[in-house]
Amino acid sequence: VWTNNTVSWVSYEDWIASAGNVDINELRGRDCYLGADLSSVSDLSAICAIFPQEDGAYKIIWKYYLPEDGIDAKATKDRVPYRQWANEGYITLTPGKSIDYDFIENDILNYWAKEYNVIEMAEDPYNATQLTNHLISQGIKCVDMRQGFLSMSPPTKALQRAILEGEFEHGNNPVTNWMINNCEVVTDPAGNVKLDKAARVKRRKIDGIIAAIMAFSRIDANPTDAPSVYESRGIITI
């Protein structure tokens, strides 16, 4: 039974309160920003897509990838129902024992980029250099985002505010719901923050949350023109 961390990023109650409704059919063809947190060997990899809405809120969808060989052993080790989540469509199983970057690259090109209008994708170059070079050659704009305090702190704080204000509509993905309780905040001497897995439990995963923070960073980097207050309120004469 998972319990909330002593030092959590957001409470599970606030997270669930922001869930909203997410219909992937309504999001087809719409602008989105991707964040990709790719594992190095055999763990979960995550891609998160964030769709800015006209009312200032966001709709979010995830895809998780996990090597099929050894999935039941991983489920026992991590104490979560990976096989059930895969059967329900929340996790995509890739062939073999290690993460298949070619499979994920093909999925980005033939699912994400065809179903949605991908503006940019943020990725950590540590595990994804070859993959992103291939995507760039196919017209996908990729932006390197390392996992240090300076790059992660602003979108981590901005995403936290969006969740607390009920503007981050994530649709209750069960894999991500599990991960939200695994997040702990670490702070540097300058007050910058980033998320880390609960240090006392190595099996906990936060890949989907990191991917969401990465995607959110690209929205902050590409601000849209907000409507003038006078369009809705009118002019106040003193």
C-alpha cells in the first residue's frame, strides 16, 4: 500500500482534484508540446503531451513504454500491476529485455506527430542523442533539457501552480497517479527546486512527472498572446 511521502511536491488530493476530463479524440490535430523521459536500460520510459487550452488550462496525455521481457518480475519488484496497465492500454510493451529506442522513435513519428501538431519536444540528451538526431532530420523540433536545478526549477514551480489551481487536467492516468506520490522536492541553496524519487524506496518511479515538467518548460518558452482584459471587462473610467 503506497502512502504519501513526508515531503511531497503536491498532495494526492490536489492532484486528483485537478484531473478533469481528457478525451484524446477531441485533442487530435491540436497543438501540443512533448516531454520525453527515456530510461537507460530496462525501466519505464515516458512521453507526455501537454495541450494548452483556450481558457488557460491544459489537457495532458501520457504514453509509457516498458520492455516486455521480464515484465512480471518487474511488477513483483516494484509492487505495481504493470501487466494490467499494459492490458488496459496505459503502458506500451516494447520487444526485448531493454528499452527499444527505435520503437519509441517510430511511435513519435507515426503516432504523436501524425495524430497531433507537435510544436516542440523537450528531451534529456543523456539517453536520447541518436533518437533526437533522427527526429530532427524528420522535421520534429527537439530541445535539449538537462536535469539540473537551473533548468528544472522554473517549470517545476509553474506546473505545481497549475495543479493547485485545477488547471492541469490529466484525466486520472493510473500510472501517473502512482508516480505523483513518489515525488519528493529537493532544493539547492539558491532556492531552486527539482523532483527526486523517494530516496528510501528505489523502486518508486517518477518518469511521467518528469516528462510533464519537461513538456511544460516548452510552453513557458513559447508564450502566447493572452487576450486583453479590456476585451472581457471593458474600459473603466475614473
